[in-house]
Amino acid sequence: MDVNEMKMAVCKAIDENAQAIKDLAVSIFNEPELGYKEFKTAGKIKEHLDKLGLEYTDGHAITGIITPLKGRSNNINVAVMGELDSVLVADHPCADPVTGAAHACGHNAQAASVIGVAYGLKAAGVMENLDGTVTLMHVPSEEFVELAYRQSLIDEGKISLFGGKQEFIKLGLMDDVDIMVMQHTSITENEGDPDGWSKGNAGGPVGKGFVGKMVQYIGKESHAANPHQGVNALQAAKIGLMAIDANRETFQDKDNIRVHPIITKGGDLVNVIPADVRIETYVRGNNTEAIFAASAKVDRALQAGAMAVGAECIINNLPGYMVPYPNDALQDVTYDNLKLILGEENCHRDGPGVSSDASDVQNIMPGVHMYVGGAKGVGHGKNYEIADPDLAVIKAAKIMACMAIDLLADGAEKGKHVKANYVPTMTKEQYLKEWCGL
């Protein structure tokens, strides 16, 4: 089979299994799980892999699954990624009533679309014509949330990093991967949305990286009627937050700095002066230098709050996600297949970037984080839903499967070209040391 015949066969196989693939997306949606807790979700993924007779390994970074599909030779290894976790949106109508978790970001469609790739490549029998490996990766914990819980996993030695792809890199699970491909469900179905025509884009450099912070203010308890006998950690936190606000006018527009703290603990009892107050925040920006500069200002502001009232401030800076670093040659392959499946009038090559640990992968190997539409509502909001599963799940699967064919056909010529024309910003070792602090 030539490239076009392989693509037609794979798309036909995906169509023939479309209902099962979409049902998987719905099933995952109905039982959302937060990062490093996606046990039910992983089980559903494995049921489909077992049905297909595919060999896989699991338990990577607690819940991750890796499924290699080997071709006739081993020139290039293309990882096709999907994410397992959800976010916390307790008032979403489909939120877990106990945890508040909800699939308000489309990861259920992502995870199912990767299974769609498995159905397509396996059922169509095209791997024997491809010169490389397609490694399906279902990765936990993309959403950088529940920081205290993840810190407890680190303290227990179960993980080293908060992000699932970060952990995959650290564990060496990406060491034999040459190219990473993934898609994220985008919001295209809102009525009257001027960008609704854009059903897909190939990603781009305009996105944000960030560092995370876990902050603790330590004061001294006393009866609230005698505050002079204590040190009010909540007042220290309030001053620290106001000091951050005082710095906002120094953030330059070109750097797109965003700081958005939340207080996760404001005290213990209303009649006890708060002595233990906790804050979590990100410092986002579109370039690493600006992120680090703003982060230093935020640390200084937080410490100033403690100094003002005689409290102590402990700041734990966390390696968040890097700034996107797209690859032109890989974006060309992506755009070609977006046009093939969606039609040129419905997509474009250059779109927005994103805050994701996919960007960490992009900085050490060629990777694409494309967008495929199908959702409506507000991302991370209570009205988010997959309105067009044929687009968000089935067509997304076809795009990624066709990309794998392009990258691995004819001696993996295109895959080799992408790899040869990529210059990393750092090695894996530098990444783990300089960004992750390991």
C-alpha cells in the first residue's frame, strides 16, 4: 500500500469502530479522576487494548500506559499521546459528587482518540508497511493541581515531579522516542463564536509556561480576643498578596505575565488567631527569562508580608511547565493532515500555544500540540462539554493516525527530516537539572 491507500484504510477502520471509540470517551467523561488517581480511566483504556490484542505496559507514573505498535523496521519512534486526568469543577453537572472532579478540558476525548489511533493502525494492518514504531502513550496528571497531594506523593517516593509528561521524561520512558504527537480538544461549537470556523490548528509558539509555588505563612496562635499575644499569619498573607498586586504594573505586556494565587487554608478556628496559612499560585509568562524575573518579585512580595507582622514565610518553588517550542517541519506534517481530514477552509497552520507539560517534551525533542475542535462552553467551566464527538474524537484520531503514516512511510523519510531539522533547547539531563531542579 502507498501512503494514500494506508490513510484511507486507517480512516475506514476508525469509522468502522467509531461508536466504540466515542462510547469510551463518554464513559471516561462520566467517571472523572484527578491526576495520579486515574485508575478507573486506565482500566477502561486497557479493556480496549486487550480487545485489540495489543501488548502494553502499565503503572508508569502510577497510572500511565504505554502501547508500542512496531513496524517492519525501527527507524523512527513516534509517540502518540493522550491525557488521563480531569480538573476540579465541583458545580459541573457531571462532576464527581465526592471529589468535584470533572472533564471540563477534553482529556476524555483525547484519551479516546488515541485508542482510535490504535483501532485504525491495528485493524487496517498498515504497520507492516511502516518503517518505525508508533508508541501510544496514555499519560497521567497534565493539570497542575492538588499541589499538596502531589507533594505528598513526592515525599512518599512515588513520583518526582508534578506533571505526568515530566515524570515520563524523568523515568526514561521518552528516551527511545524521536517525535511526539498529540492533540487537545478546543472550543469551536459556541453559538456566534467568531473563531468557530477553525476546527483545527497545528499549534504555535504563542503560549505560556509557568512556575508553581506552595506558600506557607507561620505565625503564632492566641485567643482572637487577645490578638496582641499572637502573630497573625492571615494578615501576613494578605499583605503579601497586596504586595504582589503592587508589582503588577511592572510586568511588561510583551511578556504576558499572569499571577493568580488562591488561599487553600486561611486558619483553623474563627476564635483563634491564624498561625498556619497556605497559598498556591502560578507565575505564567511567554518566555522563561520573564517568568523567572516575575517569580523573584512574587517571592519578595510574599516575604514582605511575613516581615511586616513578624511571621515566617516558607516558599516552595515548583518546576511548572516550559514555554512552547514548536517545530516547523512537524507543524507542516500536522497541517497537511488537518487539511486532509477537516478541509483547508476549516483549519490553519499557526494557532495559539498552551500551558502544558507537552511543552516540556517539545524542548527536548520534536513535538506538536495541535488543537482539534468539538467542544463548547468555557474551558475549565461548569458548562464545558463535547458537543461534536465525531470531530473531537473520531476526526482527531484520523489526523494523528495519518500523521504517523506520513512520518513512518517510505523509510520514515519525513520522520527523519523532522528529527534532523530539530535543535533542542536543552538535553534531558539539563532539563531535569536546570528546569526540574533534580
